[in-house]
Amino acid sequence: MLNMGGIANFTYLPANMNPEEVFVTDTGTGNTLLDAFTRTFYPDMAYDKDALLAKQGIVNQALLDALKEDDFFKKPFPKTTGPELFSKAYVYRAQEISDTLHIPSHDLLATLTRFSAETIAEAVHSLNLSNLSDFTVYTSGGGMHNPLLMEWLQELIPAKFAKTNELGINGDAKEAVLFAILANETVAGGESDFGTRRGIPSVTMGKISFPS
């Protein structure tokens, strides 16, 4: 379950639904940098619709390498992050390091799109799942509408791709649905079983507790 909002995250759900095997983590940036720099270069645009701008650019490898040097990508999973790290200042620092401050806007947007694609793919591959071709990646969030990002993800991850819409969950509202379910379970007193895993909140009779 790959959600690409401002930040990208995925949930691994095994076919046997063994709670011991369920895995969730942020992978890094999704659309936050793309949207920020689109608005910077083109104030009348909220985002790079259909990747029309990025498609006109060329990925700058030196900048891409510098963007991927942050310690966040070296930390073990699971982990979380946000725009407090992946900000415009983050990109400017990488541009200074790679001497790419003056590259064309289209090249920057192409590079940021590739940055999202590669860091998502590298996170998936780090799970060392065998036979990725047997898996389906269900996408949601604004990133699923970005044809260039999706093209590169399918190039980098040899799995089947579909939208969560095929599961009856609107991909543009997946996180809203998630929080509605969590709220309902909390109010209704449902019970969550995460097996022997620790540090995960469980909900029992309307109370949230953390196993120690």
C-alpha cells in the first residue's frame, strides 16, 4: 500500500495477514518538494499537473546524488519524516554541494521527481522480498496522478501496480478513510492485535495503551 502525499509511505500487508509481518514506514519525500518548487517557479500553478514541466527536463545526476546523501536514508526502518526535513532549504543545500544552483527549472523538477521515485523504490527493495513480480503495489495520494513518477516507479519496482480505487478505497481519500476507521474503533471499543510486537498503540474498550 504505497501512499504518495507530501511525504511517501508504504504499508506491507502479507497475504496471510500475520500481524507480526505487517510493516509500515515513511520512505522520504513524495510531492512536497515538487509542489513547493513548482509554485516557486510558476506562481500560478499549485503543482506540476501531469508532470508536464518535469517531462521537459533532464535528471541531474550530481544533484540527485547529493539529495540522497542525508542521514535519514541511512536510518533503519521503520522511520518517519516530514517537510521540516524535506524543505526548499534541503534542496538548496544539495544544490550548493553539487554546484547545481543554476540548473533550469525543468531539470530541477525532473530531478526531484526521480528523487521521490528512487527513494521509494530503494525502501521497498530494502525489505528483501522475494519474487516482487508476485506482489501488487496499490497506490494512493497525489503521486498516483503523476505519470512520470509512476513510470519510473514501475521501472524500478518489478511488481504489479494498481490504485486503491480497485479495492473500493478512493486513492485521493485513503488517509481520511484511515483516520475515520481509527476514530470509529476508538469510540466503539474495538480491539487491535499486533501480536508480540512492541511500541504499537492498541485500542481496547475506547482506551489507547502501548505494550511495553
